[in-house]
Amino acid sequence: MDFLQLAKSRYSCRSYKNVPVEKEKLEKILEAGRVAPSACNLQPFYFVVVTDEELKEKVAATYGGKWLKEAPVIVVACGDHSRSWKRSDGKDHCDIDVAIAVDHMTLAAAELGLGTCWICAFNAAKCREVLNLPAHIEPVVLLPIGYPADKGNPDRHGLQRKSLDAIVCWNGFKGA
């Protein structure tokens, strides 16, 4: 499958089969995150892999969606703001670097036939406590990974995406 087909086939999976994810596949997904680019190559990200059922319940409780604990794996993507690059105006690129790594991981998972879903609407303070994270490490994304129990919506890109003309400006901003 070429890259554009892969990107179009990836969707937010919220229903998982009760099938473990092979360690080799999980390591490929994590490797995709590891090699993701980051500002000044500072790599201010960490990936906490949660497979233990009791710990998974606690992490899932920071979100509230009952479907999350169905996933055999939850990766908690974290950022270290003390190590991330800051632009001259003070903008911290930690969250951007974590997002690039997570995007690499979601696409790697899709290529391997696995489903994922970005979750950012969770209680980060509680998640930090559950995982015993130090104060300078922020949980940014919960990323469930598993074999999809649904098929997703193959037409979602054509139906729910803006056209290129609506989002692309050539040689200067002309939108909004």
C-alpha cells in the first residue's frame, strides 16, 4: 500500500478484539515513534507501554471512555518540557515533537493491521500520578493499540475532509 492509501485508511478505532498485540509488532510501532523527527533532534518524548490489566484500568479511568480498556495495549506518550526546544519567542515545541512521534506510531500500526485512537481529553495530572511520572514529564497522549473489532468508515476522507482549495494558499495567505 502506498503512503497516501495508508494515511486514508487509518481511522480512530474505538473497538478492539480481545487479542494480544505481538511484541514484534509493538516494537515496530515504538521504533517508528523513536525515529520521528523532533526540533533540534532533542527527542523530548517517552513512551510508557501499559499492558498490565490492573494498570490499564487505572490509566483508562483517567479518560472515562469504557471502550479504552478493551485495547490490549495503551501507550502513554509523554513529553519532557525541560529537554524540548523553545523558539526565540518562547514557544515550546515539546507537544509538537510528541505529536509527530505519535503520528508515526499510528501510521505504523495501521500498516500492521492494528487500530489506534488519539486521546488527549484525559486527566493528565491523575495519569501522571497513576504512572508515577516525575513532575517534568507530562503525559500528552493516550494511544490505545489493538486489532480493530470494527471496519471503520472507508469513505471518511471524502465525506469529512475539506478540499485542497479550502486549505491551501499559494505564495501568501488568502484564506479565512
